[in-house]
Amino acid sequence: MDLNILQHYWWILLCILGGLLVFLLFVQGGQSLLYTLGKTRDERDLIVNSLGHKWEFTFTTLVVFGGAFFASFPLFYSTSFGGAYVVWMLILFCFVLQAVSFEYRSKKNNFLGTKTYEIFLMINGFAAPLLLGAAVATFFTGSPFRLAEMNRVEWMTSWRGLDALFVLANYLLAFAVFFLARTQAALYFILTINNEDICKRSRAQVLYNAVPFIIFFLLFLAHIFTKEGYAIGADGQIELVKYKYFYNLIEMPVNTLIFLLGVAGVLFGIIRTIFIQTWRKGIWYTGAGTILAVIGLLIIVGFNDTAFYPSSTDLNSSLTIYNASSSLYTLKAMSWVSLVIPFVIAYIWYAWRSMTNKPLDSKELKETDNKY
């Protein structure tokens, strides 16, 4: 395998991790719905403990995603995590709040009280999807940085990543991710909680959140497919090309098929859940669809001679899978390690099924001491 193949291979792996992360944000979506769906303490206990079986998957995937970026495309890691560190620190702080809350919410004599930890969970539920969505949107809209001598990062504003919040287009993806997370959380509760009232409210929330998700997602697609994209020119310089991301969609038909299958899966899971009141398995279709759709989007921004992390202030500082990757030796060594990924995924699947082999109800929750 030569360097070019390995660079594309590792970008595909990162796309898969990104898709898994966006799917697993249903945990955050569920936390944001805590008081909307849980009207009593018992109902909130059911919701928190249902999510408690999965929250570590989201946190672990986020860490692995960042670690994989550091190992395969270290220049991106140093540029984004080193330059836009405020937004990333806020994201990590949100996840720390989540970890502490799940650990101490039901502990006896915790000095902050159960409600405080529930508020922490809701902060993570609202902030994390919005901040992550805005951060990923900069892959399409650009960030204000410049690479100086020896690739030293110069962030051109004092906001250190929060400048992503000043770009209107970034909100389109941020809100799309947020409402998708809430939609999938409602679908997850329908499958995993045996409580008629929670399931009834969850079915209503599928509709209430799916509609704004679809609107924001379509607006984001319309924006990126009609805007100028950051392309690698024939001379190796970065240039703005009209409809670049739409051309990428057309010129990579296999990826287009993956993207469209993903969108179809998400819509199928949502629509069937809304119209067939006895159907409970929508999360499987929207989850698989989300992973495929995110893979398709990230491949559009990384392949076909495109800068995946563009600079809005200095075009030629933009990062591509070619100039931001590790060496051939490093990528090759890590590629051997990546062969264990299917076994890790199989273990995650086994653990997932073992923890949710039947819907959770109040009786079961009261009979166990191991609860969140």
C-alpha cells in the first residue's frame, strides 16, 4: 500500500467513527428530553437508566475519534484542537458533566442533590450536539487560521473556535444534529422502555423533532451544494470552485449511493414509527441511516481533491488528506492495528444487545441496586 491509498483508507475509518459518534448522540438527545418525557421521579429514573446503559459508548467514540485524528492526520489535530481549543474544551467539559452526573445522580447523600445532576445532564444534552454540529460544519465553511513557518498555527481571531458560532450556515448543521439526536432518543425510548406514558410522549417527540431536523438538514445541503468549495487545483494550490461539493456528489457515484441509502434509512425509521403505532424498531433504521449519511457527507468533504479543513483567511493553509497526514510508516503501522476494529465493533454490538435484551420497566429498576 502506498501513501495515497493509506491516506484515503484512514479518512474512510474516520468517516465511520464520525458516523458512529453522530448516531450515539441520541444519548445527549435523550438527556435534553428528560423533563419533557419524564413527568415523575420514577419516569425520569427509567429514562436516565435506559441512557445509562449507553452513555459510555458515546464518550468512548468521541475519544477514539479524536485519537484517530491525532494519529492519522496530526496537522488537523494540532490546528483544530490547538487553535480552536475553546470550543473543544467546552465540548469536553460538557461530557465531564455527563460522566459525573451518571455516576453520582442516585448516590445516597450526594451533596448537590438529584435535580442538580439532572440539570447537568440536560446541559450536556443541549450543548454537546450543538457545539459538535457547529464544529463539523466548519469542514465546509472554513475557519480563520493560518499555518506559519514549521506549520505553527496562528488563529486569526481571539475567539479560538467560538467564531464558528458567528457563521450562520454552521447553525444549520448544528440544529440538524441537535434535532436528529432528539428524534433518535425518542425512537430509542420506544424500543427500550416499558412504560406506556413515556412511549406515548416519545412517539409525539419523534414528529416534533423530525420536522425541524429535516428542514435544517435540507437547508444545510442546499447551502453546501450551491456554495463555493475548497478544491486542490492542478498546480497544488487551494482554490474556490463553484458547486464543488455538488460535483463531488455527482463524481463519486458509490458514495452518493451510500449517502442516499443513509437518508432513506433515516426517513423510513421516522415515517414508519409515526404512522404505525405498534412499531418499535425505528431506531435501528435511523441509526444505520445516520451512520451511512454521515460517512457520505464526510467523504464528500475529504475526497476528490478537496480540502477537508479549509482556512477562510489563507486558502493555501487549508488542510487536505495529503498535506495533513502522518508519514507512510506511521499510517502503515496503524493500518495493521486497525484490523482489530471489526472485533471491537462485534464486542460493542454484543454488549449493546446484552444490556437491552428486553425493555426496562419500573419493577426491574426497583429490584436492582445497580442504577444511575
